Amino acid sequence: MRFRISHIASAFVSLSLLALTVGCNGSTPSGAASPLARAPFGAPIEFGGGPGSGLWGDGESGPFGSRLGCLPGRRYTTHFAVPNRSRSTVTITGLGGVQRSPHIIRLVAIRVGLAPPPTGGDLVAPTPRGRRVSASTPIMIPPGRAAVVESDFLMSGCAALRRHQVLIANSSTIVSYRIGDHTGRQQIAPHAARILLSRGPTMRPCIAPRGAARLVAWDVSCRVAVPAAIQCRHLPGQTWGWCTAASHKWDCSYNDAARRAERCWLPSKRQSISVRWG
């Protein structure tokens, strides 16, 4: 998922120590400096995140963030770009942020890279792939170029989320930088990079029917999942189609050429089954 924006948000974690908590007071210059030296980065111009799926309880993504379903072990990556609007080369020396509920969603890695030169009027390329460097490596951002920040998150204690609760993660980033002899910090809070996390579908293993090695039900009972798996194994489109089972109409697809990994879902998409055949 990706779109261009004028404002973005991220989490605050140290480049070298991901769990480091730092105060967020904007820039902290070491001496007198021009306004652009105190805040050299402009408004974020690009956001991306993923992977996502309605089957995981995800909702729409937009200028206020991405609505995600929390599933234990799920990973999610966000990235955004910020232009250097000053007339000097800015060296990024660190990133930082506050993790509000690391027992539920935790920032496990962060990278920063230099976006390619502008082409066709665009300042940055669609994604930061191929330009990432280690979080502990300072990187120079020339005037008119953009820095791309990418953050990786891991979900774990999803059961701690109450029903209908929305947890906001990845809400702001503090960029530590150097311009010549001047050092400072700038807070960047682009709303579109926020993660709006709620409880995902409840996953429960079921006794697999004959011919299946594994059956998992998502927000449906095993009494519904087992007959659905049996009835929906043979699809009219070979690898896709729909079927009727347990008084419900299911949409289904196979995720591999061997037709072993099958997923079927009801219109809500939160209710689904996954079957491993053979």
C-alpha cells in the first residue's frame, strides 16, 4: 500500500538502541543557527506500508494512518521520505522514538537511506528498496534530495487489546542530524505513517478433515470450518471460485500451483479458513 502525502508519522527509536526513550522537544541546536538549520527537513512526501490483507482484520489506509489487525507473530513495515529543504548537506546521525506498548507491537529494526535524484518532477522513487543502510550508519542527504526511513514492527501480545480498542503506534520520529559544526534534532510527525492497531481475527486450529494436513479457522467455529474445507476443496475455477457450505457462501483460492494451500473467506473477510492439503 502506497500513496503520496503532505504529512506523515513514525515511531521514536534510537538508531543504535531501538528501545531508547528520548524527550521530544523538536530541534536542540548546539549554537546559533538559521531556521532551516534548526529544521532542515520538509514535510514528508511519500508513505508506504505492508504487507496487508482484509483477511487479517485490516481496514483502509489513508492520510490518518493504516488500520491493521493484530496477529501474534505478524510483521509490518512502514516507510516515508522527507526532503532536505536546506541549502546544505545534512548528515543523519540517529533516529529515535517512544514505543508505547512494546508488549503488543514492537519496533524491531529501523533503516535510513538516500532517495535517488529527482526524475520527471518526482523527488523520490516509489519505494526505498536498494537504498537502505544500517541504522547505526550516518548518512548524508544533499540539498534537494530526500531521506527514506523504513521501520519494521513485530506484533505479539494481541490478546491484551480490548475489543474495539485502537492502539496508535509509530506516531512520531525524532531525527538527529549534523550540518557542519551544528547538531540538532527535528521531530517529524506525519499522520499517514501511524499504525492504528486493533484486535485481529481469533485463530483456532481444528481437527483437519481427511486429505488435509492442517486446518485453521479465523473467527469461525471448527463446526463451520470443517464442512467448509471439505465442500470447498474442488473449485469451479480450479484455483479459485466460490462454494456453499455450512449455510454460507465462501470465496476461495489456492495460493500455489500444486493446490495445497487454500484460503476461503466470508464477505466480512475477518471470517475465514486456511487449509493445507496433502
